[in-house]
Amino acid sequence: MVEGSSKRKRPNILVTGTPGTGKTTMSTALAESTQFRHINVGDLVKDKNLHDGWDAELDCFILNIIEEGGNIVDHHGCDFFPERWFDCVVVLQTDNTVLYDRLSNRGYNETKLSNNVECEIFQVILEEAKESYAEDRVVALKSDTIQDMSRNITTMTDWVRNWHSAS
Ligand SMILES: Nc1ncnc2c1ncn2[C@@H]1O[C@H](COP(=O)(O)OP(=O)(O)O)[C@@H](O)[C@H]1O
Ligand SMILES: [Mg+2]
């Protein structure tokens, strides 16, 4: 049996972007306004103390809840999940000087800082998302300010309310 979007009663959303663009902030607020489940992939891996990063047990857990729908998956990469999992892929984008400040506040060293800022300048995650998902499911949202953030949450909350299963 193949799980597909047509079986879900609620959509699944992937929130992705370079570290520091606001994925966790947005996913937390969106989960609250939609009553969806927030899955922070990085935390999940850490909590389960998985040194290899992923295993069959975690795979099975994720598969089951993805099938139910109503998930917001928060992860910095996106070419890693099956395309059929997500009804919408949000790529957050931040001005590089703003991002630089956020990541230096986070204590990133110079190498990590420049790698991530470069990743943002070259729109690596957006390109990855466009290659991995149908173009009409990918949406790039600006995340420089608190106003951007609240507008994005409103946009996505409305999208969830208007979403209908393909079946
Ligand atoms: N749109 C935004 N406007 C202002 N500050 C933001 C915005 N998005 C995120 N931040 C701040 O930037 C930092 C990183 O956000 P976070 O959600 O942890 O990013 P990510 O999960 O993508 O790494 C946090 O301190 C957060 O409050
Ligand atoms: Mg995060």
C-alpha cells in the first residue's frame, strides 16, 4: 500500500531553509494556530540519541504520523524526504546581513557562519526544494522581520484552512 496525499484528511507541511531563517519559530507558532504537530527533525534525532542520525524505528514512527497528516516538519534540508509526504514546502529566506547577525548570536564560528550565509546567498535550499518537489507546492517566504513572520503564519494558517484532500 502506498501512502499518498489523497488519503490524508489534513495536509503535511515541510518548513525548510538555511539555519537561522526562522523555521523553528515559525513551525512552533503555526503548530499552535493550526493544532498541527510540530516535528523538529534535529531535536528528534538528538532526543533519541541516534548517533547515526536515523534508524528504522524512527523511520517507522515518522511514516505512521505522516500518513495521518497534520504535521509540520521542521528541517534544514529537503531533498531527503519522499516527495509524496508534503502538500506544501515552505522555504524561509533571510537577508544575508540579518542572517549573519542571527547566527553569530547563536555562537557559530567563522567557518560555519560563512558556509551558512553563502548557502543563503546562493539559495541552495530553494533550488533543492524546486528539484525535489512539484514547483506548485514550493513557496519561498521572506523571514527578515517579526512582521514577515506574522504574515507568513497568517498565510499558512489560511492555506491549511482552505486545504482539501485530493480525493
Ligand atoms: N522573521 C523573523 N524576524 C525576526 N527574528 C526572527 C525571525 N525568524 C527567526 N528569528 C529569530 O532568529 C533566531 C533563529 O530562529 P530559529 O527559528 O531558531 O531558526 P531556525 O530554526 O531556522 O534555525 C531566533 O532568535 C528567532 O527569534
Ligand atoms: Mg531550528
